[in-house]
Amino acid sequence: MKGIWSWPTEEKQQDKTIRNVAASEPLLAVLTAISKSKDGLSNAQVDTAIGDFSQWNTLWALRQLSALGFIEYKTELFGNSGKYTLTELGKTVLQKLTGKPQQPAAVHVPVQKAA
């Protein structure tokens, strides 16, 4: 598969790269799926989230987005699955692609009862 594989330094080329990502359904699906998770997603979780069920395509998209600097892989200790999360560049690009800022992941805040 042909890929984009690097983030250009010139703004005009960056816009072209963003258009290429937008035109690629797998890349956009993976970027969006990862953005919806507070703690990031493992390979299997990404595959399930995008509903592709083709781990080769998922792996290609993850490598492509990682090479562009849009996502990063964080290893987990004690045998847990590593997770992919968005980088700041990835958040900026996703905002340009969707036209809206990234929604913060839902965080449960306990409510204390009045005494």
C-alpha cells in the first residue's frame, strides 16, 4: 500500500497531507476512534472500534498515523496492552478535519452529599 509517511515542513504541503488523510477512510476512522478514548486504544480495540476486522489494514493505518506524528504508542507495565493516543499535532489535525475542537473524554466526578 502506498502511504504518506512523513509530516512536511511547508504549510502548503501540510494542507495536502491533511487532505490525503481526509480522503483515506481507514486513516480518518482510526484517528477519530482514538480521539474518543480517554486512555487510548490498543491494537485490538482500534480494530473493533473502526469495525474493519482486518488487522492488516488497522496496522497499516496505525503505522501511517504514527509516522505522521498524529498518534503515539504508550507501553503499559505488567503485561497490559499498550495504547495509542493522539499527540498535540494529531488533535490539531483532527480539529481541522472535523471543523470542531476535540471533545474531552467523559470523566466521572463523584458528588458529595451535603451533611
